[in-house]
Amino acid sequence: MRKRANEPELAPGDGESAAGHAANRIDTVDPGQFLVPSRPLAPVALDHSADHQWMNDNGADDVLAADVDVPVIELVDVSKIYRTGDIEVAALRDVTMRIEQNEFVAITGPSGSGKSTLMHILGCLDVPTSGVFRLAGHDVQRFDENQLADVRNRFIGFVFQQFNLLAYLSAWRNVELPLVYAKVRPAERKARALAALDVVGLADRAQHKPGELSGGQQQRVAIARALVTEPGMLLADEPTGNLDSAATADILALLDELHRAGRTIVLITHENDVAARAQRTVMIRDGGIQVPEPAGLGR
């Protein structure tokens, strides 16, 4: 089959020559490992030098033990201004808030309130115009593009309303994609992808393509993809927006389970009943927090 332009090299799938891929033996992976983050968003020893290495001398992730006094997210007077010619639009205005480790926080507000802009900043997809954004105690404005890419790939799991699955790939191959970009070896990628699908209840749908899955099942695949790197924080932007009530209940129950297992979860939604599943809710309106955000409310 012809390889698509810019298509990553994937692990071998069913129907390919077993002899040709004997070296790609699938190792056993415990699905339970994806419930508990192996990379908690605790203070990390970042190297801001030119080599941009995130590894210690032993080649392991240099992540220190979690410090309960350091929030996962801390914003201080954060504003985001978009400029077009002489026109300025303030998407966020002096936002100050904290999200502690192992919190489940919903950020809600009407359309155009600034919650999507806030989500982009929290996910290191955009940077503030002014103010301070600290991620696990580190000033994000000091990160360069390589370090931001590492954070997005390895420490934050993203779930979006539109699923963003590749139609020509099976479920497990969609799930393995973050590991492809992280240069994980093929055998481990497949083992971890299958284990992540098991966690979300789709072990029997691993070979199905997105078009063969329901909306709720596609979102579960997307959640498995977010979990496969074992991130410390899950950032979910309207994850139930395209689902019916039954599928919504299933996805929220899965988020509850992940939170109980130790994940920090930030849920962006405009639906009050969805937001009610979180420990607490932050309301955004006209680019600012409607009610001042007390610090240290994590349970």
C-alpha cells in the first residue's frame, strides 16, 4: 500500500508477514497503568540549555516527587489580546486561578466567553499576552517550542469534541500516534495502545476504523489516545458535545474513574449538567472569572 505524504511509520498490523516482523514481539502491558499517571505534573528539572534535553543521566524522565504545595496550574493576571491592524480584542482579562494536583475542575461559560482561549493556554497551545502561567511550578513563558512540544506530547492528554481520529487507521493505530511522535519502539507502541483501549472498554474494537464505531466509541478511542502517554493531566474540551445522553453518561463515568485513580482533569464545557460532575466549577464570562477563584480547593 502506498504510504501517504507525511504519514508516520506505524507498527505492523494484522495481515502483514509475521516472519518479517518477528522482532516486533508485543510485550505485555497492564491496562491498569493508564489509570494512574506515571508522569505526575510535579516540579520537573527542566534543562533550558540549547540541547533541550528532558532526560537525566540514566535516560529516564527526570520528574521529581509530587509536591502538594505546588499546583499543577497557576495563572496570575493572565490576559490574551488578539490584534488585527488597529483593532484589539481581549479574549482573556487578568485571569488568576489555581488547579491543584488530582483536582477535577470544570471551566464553563457561554459562547465567546474566553473558555476556549483559556483551554489553549492551559494546554500550552498558545501563550498569554501578559501575566504569568506556571505549569507544575515552571514559568511556561520560558519554554521554547521544543519544550512546549514535549509538554504537550508527554505530560498533557488532550480530548476534543471532534474526536480528531484518522479515518484510514484502526482504533489501536489512532491510539498509538502520540507514541509514534515520541519515537517509542513499534512493539511497545502497539502493546500500550491495546492496553489503553482495554481501559476505556474497547479492547474488542481495536481493529475497527472510526467509521465503524459509534460517536461514544470514537470518543473513547480519543480518550485512550490521550492516556497512552500516561500524562499527569487530562485536558478535555467539550468532550461530550457531539454525544447523545447515554454516551455522555458513559464518558463522564470514565472521567470520574480516571480522576479517582489520581488524574488531574480539566473539563471545558458550556453544559451545566456536565460541569456538575467536577469537584468545582470556574465560570468564565467576558474574558474573566465571574467569581474570584479561591486557592487550594483541591480535595
